[in-house]
Amino acid sequence: MTHQLRERSPDPATLDRLSTAFNRCFVDFEVDEDLFTEAAFFDLLPPLWRFQLEGGDAFVEQLRSIAEGPVSVDVLRVLPTAEGFLVEHQETQQTPGGELTARRVWLCAVQDRRIAEVVGYCNGGWDEALRVRHAAEAPMVRP
């Protein structure tokens, strides 16, 4: 995150509001008015690539552009940080070619009770064949 660290994490109610609204962006492709700062910065790292966006509308448009069908998100954890929060979620898309899943980690910096910066890491969209191969070759010890 590029701005200075806060002295303490935002209050729990603010973190709950922001993390809930942030995850909702992936499903309904809309931005709550008080979710992002006007100049919110996004540093996105999908597999084998990196790009940056400015503004909540640009972020949601990017999400909309990669959605191939209805999307659902399971929030796996939300952790407060010194300057905001970290959220881990699993996204599932129902596409014409079948179900795609992606696991992501988002590091969100909060300023004035809004998200000001987001760094996102994604493992990419996994189709059924990749999930089956993964289960056979690298069984998970934990979910």
C-alpha cells in the first residue's frame, strides 16, 4: 500500500460494512456510494499478469467484463490490518462451458471510512477438468 500506515485499524462496524459491500461488487457489479474513495487505486495480479485501475467504477467494469455468467462469492475470511482489512474469498461463475472457480486475496487500505487502495491476488479461473486434476495430483489437507 502506498500511503502511510494508520495508527489503528478502522472500527469493526466499518470493516464489516466495507468488506460486505466490497464482496457484493463481484456479484451485482455495482458500487455502493460510500464504498471507495473517489481516487481509489487498484493493483490487480491475476496469474502471469499485472494491471492497475483507478476508481471504483473502473474496478466494477473490469469485474463485469470477465464475468461469463452468474457469479457467487463465498467469503472465507476477513482480517483487520493496520490500515484496513484483508479478505479471502472464492468466486464461482456459472458459464456456458461449465462452472469456473477462482480463489482470491484482497488487501484493502481504508481512508476516511472508505476503501482507498486495493491489491488483489487471484489464482485464475479453474474449470472442472482442472479441479479434477488438482484433486488427483495435489489433494488438500484442509479445505
